[in-house]
Amino acid sequence: MKGRMQAIMAACFLSLLSLILPPVSIVSSATMALVTLRKGAKEGAYILVCACLAVALLGTVIMGDYRFPLIYSLFLWAPVWGISVILREGRHLFLAIEIVIGIAIAAVVIAYSTQPELGSVWQAELGEFLKPLVSKANPEAPKGAIDKSLGIFFHFMLTGLIAQIYVISLLAGLFLGRGWQALLYNPGGFKQEYLTLRGQKILGGLALLSFILAWGLSGTFSEIFSNISVIFFILYAFLGIVILHSSFSVMRFKNILVPFLYISIIIIPHAMIPAALIGLTDTWLDLRKKILNQSNT
């Protein structure tokens, strides 16, 4: 926020550093989000273009090739710039989230349209690498059971998981940038915006439809909707966490309950399943309102 040169240098340095430490990519995206959210689409685009030129130059000097760092940085910055423009103009955080989910779903559909046997491709490319690892982790499991489990993973989950990881990375950058903006110019604003997030009924209906079609169809269509369901799962798990955070924040032991919630999610990944059920159910039953009303009585 001090100036264009500082923003360009920060984005470039963090982008190149993330090639060694991947989580740093979130901070790099957040710098682009902050500039765009605060200064607007035009200024964000200026920083984006200049930072890309700088990364290409540094890539040529350090790596002897400008193409990979340039493409990688565009992959990091261009989507978060576009989503930040939408959030700045629309001022609705969940709208930005919906668009990211829509992009991920479109990517899955396009991937299968390009390669209908995508699951078989994953299995051919990665099967021989993963099979020994799974066998070593489960030495008592029959070979047939391992092959079946890996087949399900490659066909019905892997594409969706890749899209899911991108969704998490993109939204993490956006949220961090939004949080920085609130910290600098509107203290407490992001917390209020975050804790009031709630899914829309039409999106919940589409999520249920994708689950039903994944279960009811067969072949490639079943694979497509299964992978789409994986994307919806992370969305509603996130909303469930928001609802629980919002509910815990008004309880007596909130200073213990809120950190425990996030620690539990990290330590026990299966806790995402009830969180997703809460997030999806809240779309129609408004569980947060009921919990808050009970806490106030």
C-alpha cells in the first residue's frame, strides 16, 4: 500500500519464493488481492502486468527461462485479480466464493470433455507410483482391495481433489487479502463478513443434485459428478466451520472452543464430514440462527 514498486517487489519475491515453499503462494496471491480490493481493477491490473514482466526478467536471470515463472505467476495472480474485482464491485464475499466454485466445476467438465477417460489416464500415470506406498501403509490389505481403492480414487476423486486444492489456495489468498484490507482500513470488518457467510438454496440444490447423479449414474457421467461433488464437499465443509465458529463465538468458553474447532479440523480431517453436513443443512434450516437464539435465552 506504500507504492507500486513495493507492491510489485513483494508479489514477485513471494511468487519466486513459493517455488521452494508452496504455501507462500497464498501470500503472493494476497498481495495482488489487497491492491485490487483497495485501489481498484485498473491499479491491480497495472501491478499484475508489471509484476509478470519482472518475474519473467528474474526468471531469465536466475533460471535461464522466463516461461515457467511467468506462466506460474499468471496462474497465481490472474484469477485472484478477477475475483477481487468482482468482490470490490459486488461487495458480497459469498458471490466471489460461488464464482471460484463455478470455475472449478467448469474446469472438471472441460477436463472430461477433452479426455473422457481421464480416470484411466491418472491410473496409468500414477498407479505404479502410488500402489507400493499404499501397500506399505496397509501391509495386511489384499492386493485386490488396494487396486479397487486406487481405481475409485483415480476415477471418482483425484480430478475433483486437484480442483479442490486450487479452490482452497485461491480463496485463502483472497481471504488473506481481504483480511489485510480490513486490518488496515476497517478493523473487525472481515471477521463480521466471514462469520455471516451463508450458502444459497439454489447452490445447495445443485450440490444435492450432483451427489444424487454421482450415485445414480454410471461410467463417465458418474465420474464427472463424483468429482464435482468433491468440490461441493469442501465448500459446505467450509460453511459448516463458519457456522460452528459463529455459534461458539457467543458461548461462555469461546476462547477455548473456537481454537479447538480449527485444531480439530487440522488434526482430525474426518471432522470435515459433519462440518459439511452442518453447512449444507444450514442452507434450509438456518441452524446458526437457532443456535444463537438458544445461546441468548
